[in-house]
Amino acid sequence: MLGAGALLLALAAVDGAAPAPGPAAARVKSLKILILSTMLADDGIGEWGFSALVDVDGHRILFDTGDRPNTVKDNARELKVDFTDVPEVVLSHNHSDHTGGLLTLRRDVQPRSASALARVHVGKGLFWSRPTRDGTGENNLPLKTRADYEAAGLTFVEHDAPAQILPGVWLTGPVPRVHSERNWSDVGKVRTPDGLVEDTIPEDESLVFDTDQGLVILAGCGHAGIVNTVEYARRVVRPASIHAIVGGLHLYALDDEKLNWTADQLKTNGLQTLLGAHCTGIEAVYRIRQRAGLDRKSAVVGAVGSSFTLGTGIDPRDLAR
């Protein structure tokens, strides 16, 4: 039996194949996603990072943990968010702007709740080495911080395939790159079991909520490509339209041709609501709004304190952006 400080890397699946969908009745009925870290801020502090709190059918999940150690902790306090009843964390990928707050948050909440923020879901590859370009150092923050995670009692569950972690709540696991979306900005290397190769952020994963209104996708950076992610979600969970996308899509640097293609593909997949934060880009949100036939109520640039609620959509206070 593993002790409280053990760092468990349990594979959620072994072959990478999409599992059979869960029961047809497993639908999310209640869902709220509250942004805790991004560049703009209605409340709290903005930063180049991403984090969001998920309230889904009586369960709570922290998705990503921001960049600077204290940003999410301080923003949560300003927004009156209590993490003592949030047992699970999802890390979308290894980059420090999504993982930087994890250790601080765990240490802060642990004295009040030993089970809070203790179980962390990651995609296979998050702990692979990312050597510095001169080969003398390490760029992967979670790998460098691994011993501290263990000391803080964190348990990591590694996914190499889609997994239903709650009724109607799915982790994509690593997303197949069907379309050639190169939605990442670094040109670093990653040491895989097959050797040192270009770091395409292979572990990038998103959360998918299966609702009666359609699928809701929560992405950290969408490094796998948001179109790849959308199409994979519709194949793995069910071929429903995309009711909403929340989070970072890494579209800010795309040229017009690629951005237009992305927007058109999202429209084809039935996108109804977009709360685009972090690396999505302001212009990208407006372009998707225009080409997907959305409006100011359904396509908004996200800020700290912005939220999406199933049934009511984006908080009306966010519509000025």
C-alpha cells in the first residue's frame, strides 16, 4: 500500500484506444466553470496563465493552477472560493503557466483538509523530460518539482486514453493530431520512450462535459488543436454539437487563413458559446464570433472572475468585453 506521500503514476488505460462510451443516461445536469487565472482581470490579479474551478453535479474540480505560485490562491480568496472541498485537480499539460500554482495551493489547503487538491489527473508525457537547449538543465516544472509534490502527499493519475472520471465528465487524455494544427509556440524537445523529439506537448488534454444541450469543452491551451480536440470529443463521448468551449485555445498567433479555417470548423461542429481566455487571443474570439454566427452574449473574452453556467450561459457581467 502506498503511503500518503507516495507519487503514484497509475495508467488509466493501456493501449490508447478510445473506450466504449458510458451509459447514455450519464449526462451532466449542473455545471459552472469559473476562471481563476488568465491575463485580464475583473477581480483579482491577471497573469499569463490559466486556471478554472469546475462545479459539476455536486462535485468540484480544479482545472490547471495558473503560473505564479500565489495567483490562483489570492484570486480564489478574493472570489471567496474555498478549496477544502475540491479533492481533484486536472493539469492540461506540463507548462509552468498551468502548473505553477499547484504546490502552493496544496500546501495552503492541506492543514485544513488532507484530501483537498490531493489527486491530480495528467496526460501521459507530462513528466517526460524537456531538456534545455544546451542540454545541461530541465525545462519541465512538474518534473523538477516531483519530490516536492511527493512530500506534499499528491497522487498523480496518468491517462493515456479517454476516461470518464465522473458521470458525464470525461478527460480526453492525449488527443490524436488528425489535422495539422500547430498550436504551440515553443520549438523545444521532449525525451520520449522513443528518444528525443520535437515537443508537440503530446500530453495535452481537455475536460469534456456531456450535457443534454451538447458537449462543453474546457481547454487549458488547446495545444493538440481545438478542432482535433472537438472532433475527438465527439467521437469518444458522443457525436453531439458543441454547446460551449471555455478556456485557452492558443489561437492568438494564427494568420488569417488558419484562424478562419479554425472558426469555420468550430461552426461546422455546432459551436454555440465561446468564453475564450488565456492564449486564445482577443482577435481570435472576435473572428470566431463573426464566422461562427455568434454574438456578444455567446462569444466573450474571458477574465478572472468570468464564468459559464449550463442553462444560462456566460455571466451577463462579462458581456462588455
